[in-house]
Amino acid sequence: SVEYSGPTVMKLCQWASSRPDLFGTRFCDVMGKLHDSVTPHSWHHTEKLLEETLGDHWRDKLTLDTNESQAGGVILGSGCIGQVYKGSIVNEEGHIQNVAIKVMHPNVREQVHADLQVLRLLSHIIPKYMPWLIPSTSAT
């Protein structure tokens, strides 16, 4: 599955899903699911990240919509970089404000960094060893 290829490949596939003129509608329909239907990470990861970011008493600052049949917050969507929860905060005026809480998947930052290193390497190798892959810029 494309999900196991990492966030950078999934981002490229998300872009490709918006181009049925280049890739066809069937491919675009399948790859379009990467926008919000990627396998979600665990509630434990979300809770840990919220504690690291907002402190031990994050629940005093933020409320997540919950589903009684599952532990943790209700996931609105899960993409290649993270997932989104619906929640609320008390703003500076003391009013409850609905918010979207985006939580990055585990190890995404490291995976993107590694993917970018590979892309940098390819940007040096391709012109040198496969120049036919580089489009010509001269007008004929």
C-alpha cells in the first residue's frame, strides 16, 4: 500500500489525485483517499503529544469531542502527515470556541527528512547519469 511508502510519497500521490487529466479518474479516485482516509495512529500517541505540547493539565485547556464506543477523541480525518480531531477551547473572553486539533503522526518529521535527503541525492544523480530524463529548455 502507498501508506507504507512514507509521507512524502503519499503527498505526491495526493497531488497526482488532483490530476485526472494526467493519471485517469480511477487512479485519482484511489489516491484521493490519502487526503483523509489514512490509517490513524493510536490515541496513546495523541495523548502523549498533547501532554508534551500543552503540559500535564492539557485537558483543562482543551476538550476533544469523544465517542463513547472508543477511547479518546473522535477522528475527523487522517492524512499522510497527521490526523484531525474536533474540539473546543475557552478563549480569552471566556467563551467556548470550536477548534480543529491537528496531531502529527509518529515519526513523520524524521521520515520527511529522510525522504528529502533521497530526493536531494536524486537531483544530483539524474542529471549526471540520466540526462535524457531532464526536459530540454531550448526552443526549436
